[in-house]
Amino acid sequence: MMQSDFGAASVQVSKPARSNRQRLQARAAHLAATCAMGAWFLLGIIPVIVILYSMS
């Protein structure tokens, strides 16, 4: 039976260097995705709030 030793075969994985423009684009894309998720959350929760409010 073979045992694997993860410590002996560790390989360093380095990220490729990004330019400032690529970093800015990635940050802007992340911000846009976050806002889009927030918008979908509001679109989903607002009808529930309206229904609960109308029942009271």
C-alpha cells in the first residue's frame, strides 16, 4: 500500500503578475457582480415584504 506524503512534494504556485489596468478591471468586474447580486436579492425579497405588509 502506498502512502502519499504531501509535505515532500509541495510545489509553489505563483500567480502571474497583473498590470494595474488588469487589477482595476478585475475589481470593477467584482463590484459589478456584487451589485447585480444585490439587485437580484432585492427583486426576490420585495414581493415577500409587500405581501406580508398587505396581510397586516
